Amino acid sequence: MKHIRILLMLILLFTILTACGGGNDETPPNGGEPVVDVPATDTPQPEPTDTPEPEPTEEPPTPTPEPSNAVTSLQYVQTAVIRIVAEGSFIDPEEGFLLNAAGSGSGFIIDESGIAVTNNHVVTGAALLRVYVSGEDEPRNAKILGVSECSDLAVIEIDGDDFPYLEWYDGDIDTGLDVYAAGYPLGDPEFTLTRGIVSKAKASGYTNWSAVESVIEHDATINPGNSGGPLVTQDGQVVAVNYASNPNYNQYFAIARNEALSILRQLEEGNDIDSVGVNGVAVSDGETFSGIWVSSVKSGSPADQAGLEGGDIILQMEGLSLATDGTMEDYCSILRTHGPEDVLSIQVLRFATEEVLEGQLNGDTLEVTSSFGSGSTPAPEDITYVTVYDDYDVLKMDVPDTWNDTNGAAWEVDGERVGAALSASPNLDDFYTTSFATPGVFFAASAKLAQQYTAEQYLNTLSSWTDYCVYDGRFNYDDGLYVGAYDSYSDCGSTGASITNLVVKPADNSHLAFVQVQTVTAADDLAQEQIWNSFIAYGDLAAAAPWTSGDIVYVTDFDAIGDWSAFTIPGGGDYLAENRGSVLYIEVPDTDSTAYAVQDSVSVGDVRIDAAVETVAGPNRNNVSLVCRYNDAGWYEFSMNSGGYWYIWKYSDSAGFEVLKEGASTQINLQKAENELTAVCQGNTLSLIINGTEVGSTTDTEFQSGGIGVSVTTFDIPGAGVEFDWVVVSVP
């Protein structure tokens, strides 16, 4: 019994412990609460207390992103594109001339601190860089951080900070991608944007000044001066860096994003890639002579330390003849397979001293191994120059004082007076013969020919000297004022004379200049250098060749529109103005808006403008117009629409649009048919001719001269689209 009582007490104790939480929370099988008899005690029960509510924890504030200066639309690309003027001395050893002037190119900012990208050939060898940032009249200084000769890339740092900048496009670059070329072509301070597509995603990048490994081909027009500018998408992101063109075939080339990004970081850090410090160009006659022509040398570079000079030609590197195919491919292949500090043997031709030298990059300096010629090149200070002028005081140049036989009569071509001319020689009669025994120069300029020819087109019209000389080739020319090309001939006749035919234009296209120089001795070569540094047309060329009725002032079939500018009234409106094939296409998507394309470098008083136009989109009552005497104060406008109505307007900054004359005509081809429009501004008389018939005329005295242009106007219905096939400007 005693054992049973003890067992019962243990069971009771276990039950109490279970009820107090010592076991699990399961409900007893009968579903009721477990009942435990607990003896009463005098211990007071604790009063219930309120559990304090926890204080809410404040969420950390969402960080505000730092404002970015990155350009996000095509509209603002201009703010990050720069114009670069590189000042220094650049020597052409083939001709022996020194360009002690400024060259111009483009670039674009990639970081708000002022880091910018451009081409190597724009900046290397320059003594001073001046950078014009959008919206600023005064240039900023810049320094070169790093360059790649073979990829034709350079990174510069602009004084200042907080700049707008462009970002790189990270999508696929495929054929058909819409692209826009941005920059400052032909040294023009006005920003230019042209539209095109990627026509080939992978093109050859071997040229006579670079060996780019990743190149895209596109058809957005670029010209000299666009070099280093960006090729962007419609969102303003960089696809590639423009660097080369073949305008005769509407082919334009840009260094692809992938190649640029692979080396730009190294250039930013101050490292040169695939470079020895020269601004060089491959030259070759295709048979006996080839090499890398050194225009300038970067101070402190391996090339400079080896003793290379501007004017040298690198014939061989590591025993390999260079530029045999007229490109930089072999030269760059050697650099890319060696480190920047590797010792490389070179052989150099130095025309200035008529010597051949050999030495090493990163090793032994150049030493003379042989010489050729007479070695009698005079020092520049031994030649005295005088400035000579034409008879109309519109041309001048410097020539040796011994070239004292001069002629400043007007320039005539096929019996027609076309401009001013100036010749100088020790004996002009001998110079004009084909004996090649007497040096001399013929310099001429024409406003008339500038409207009929590009520089290369006129160069093609000149007589070839190949019956008497060896043709050395055609080369580009850009001295900061004039841009064009020249043909070089050597070994002429029995004297071994040289002849160059240079044809150039200034950025404003106001005239075409032709300079022909014949040299016989080394002293004559130095004279040519001075002539090319000093020739200029500075006066009114009409004094020598007045405009006469029927003279063509300007003509275009819109293969390129780089010399046109566009705007809208009211200002800031949306529009599209681009060349499509051989037409100028203008589109106005807004209502009550006029989009203009103007050619203000053709500034004339009495003028006749002929154009072929065709409405291709939008309602018939949209106006298509020609513009004469365009200037900052206003202009005259001659309009028609495909509904059969015509107008003669005057626009002035102070009063806006005013209808001077209006009417309807059956001469207008209705709907979307082509029409030929003619506007004549002669004296105070303003006349509109449609398809050969004058439909209206009026008079006004406010504007007497200015540029020419075209326009498209919408009214209550948007979406006008018009094609201008050609424009001819002539003297009425």
C-alpha cells in the first residue's frame, strides 16, 4: 500500500507540472480544460500591466540621384560637340612647303570634367589647341592626354568643368541603323547635323593616314572638318567617331564604338597606343617610291628622340618597306606587334638636306648614311620676298624679289572673263612655255566658278602634264582658311622641274582659287612654300569680272547640303531637312509652321532662282516657296500650293509676314505633280514664274541683297513633305 501511495503522489505531481506548461500545448482528448486543484495561498496576484506599443522606426530616405549632364536627345547633341583649332607647323616633304597656320576639326565631350574624343590626325603635332564649346564665342585651351596613330583616335582635356557630354550607344550596330553626323565641317563655326543610315556594319579601315581595325560605313554626309566628330543615334548616343570620306561615291566612314572603347580608357590615363609620335601620311607612286610622310612630330616622343623631323619620310621600319600599297597597314602592323618601348630600326629620307638617314626608335639616333642631289638648298633667310598685287587690288601673295616680271590682268577662261589673276616670274614669257627652265606662279580667283565647281571638279578640268612630267598623285589641302586639293608633277622635261596645280575654296564658298607653281631649284621650292602661305583673295572679285545676265551664281542638285542651314518660324518648331539621294527633302510635322533651308553664302542683289519641286505628303494647300535677299532683317518669299494658288510675301523681323501679291493660276500642276518655280528679284521688282509663265509681279524697296533659300509651310493640317530636286541661281 505504501508503494501505491508513493506512485499516486508521483502521478499527481506530473499532472501539475504538465498543466503549468512543462509539456506541450495539446488539448486533452475530451476537449475540455485540464482541471488541477491547487491549494489557496495568501500570495497576491500581480496586477496586469499594459505592454507599451513599440515606437515606429522611420524608413531611411530614398537617395536622390545626382543630376547628370548626359545628353539624352538629338536636339541637345550640339551642346557636347566641339570645334577644335590646332595651331602649329606642318611640313609636306613632297612639295617642301610649310603650313604655319591653323587646321580645324571636330570632337565630342564624354565626361562632364571636360574629357573629349577626336581624331589623332586633328591634334598630333599641334603646338596649341583651341576648343570652341557650343554657345561660347571665346575658345578654351585644351591639352592632349593620349593618342593612337593607327586607330586615329585622341583624347584631350578641355579647361573647365560641368560640361554636357555624350554617352555611348550600347545596342547592336546593324546595317540600316539611323545615324546622324555631328560636327563643324570646312572650319565653319556653325554646327552641322546630317542624317543617314549605317550602310555597312564592317568596312575596311585602311587609309593613307590610319589603319583602323573596326570601321562602319554610312551615308550621313561629312566633309573635311567633321573629322573627330560623333556619329550618333536619334537619342544622341555615340555609335562611332567620324574620320574619313569618299564623297564621290557618297561613302563616309567612322571608327566603330568597339575599337574606340577598347583604347580610350588608356588614352585618358595619358598613354599613347600604337604610336611613336608622328602625324603621318602614307605616300606611294605605286612603283619605285613609298613611305610614311611625317607632317609633324610630337615633342618628347620616341620619334622626336630619334631625331625625326617634320618633312622626313620613313622608308623602312625593321627592314620592311612601308606604304607600298599606299596605306598605313604595314606601318601599323609593326607598331601593334611591338611594345611602346621596343627598339625599332628605321630608314628615313630627308628632302630638306637631300640625305638618307638610319637609326632606331627607342635606340640610336638617326645618322646620315648617304646623300643625293647637289646639297645646295639655300636657307630661308637668304631669300628676300616682296608682296605683289593684281590690277584690281583683290589678290596678293609673296614671291621672291627676283620674280619681278608680273601680270595682274583679269582671269579669262575660253575668252570669258571669270575673275582676277596675278602672275609672277623672273621671265613670264619663258614661264608660259613648256621649256620647264624658268620658275613662276599663276594665281587666280573667281566668284563665278565657285558656284559651278567643287575644288576637285575644277581640278579635273585642268590640263594634265603627264606628257612632260611624272604624275605624283592628288593630295588634300587644308591651311585653316582654304580647303581643297592639288595635283603634283615632277621630273618635268629635261630640267627635272616640278609643277603643282592647287584648287581651293574658303569655308564660305565665296570664291574658287587656283594656284599653279613651277619650281626648278631648291630655292624655288622654298618660294612655293612662301606662296602657299601667303596667297589670298581679299577684295570684291566682281571688280575684275562683273556679273552679267545669264551668269550662273550657284547650282546644286542636293547631293550634299552641308553649306545650307535650316530653321523654323515660329522659332523652335519641329522639322526635318535632309538630302535623300539627289533631292532636298523638307518635312513639317506641326501646324501653322514654316521650315526654311537657306544658302546665305550666296549673297546677291539682282537674282533669278529656278527650282524643281514636288509635294509628296500632306494636303494640297500647304505652301512651297523660294526665298531671295535673305538676311537677318528679313526676305522676300514666292509661294505656290498644289491647290492652284500663289503668293508673293515679305517677311521682316519687325512686322512678320505681309502678302504683297496673290492670285490663282492654271499654270500650277495640281495635286502632287512636279512644278518648276522661278523667283526673280531685280531692282525693286519681284516676279513669280511657274512652269515658264509669269503669274504675278509687284514692287518693294525694303531689301536689296542677301542669300537664297526654299521653304515649306503648313496651316491647319500638319504633315507637309516636299522634295526639291535642284536649284539654279543666276543673274537675271
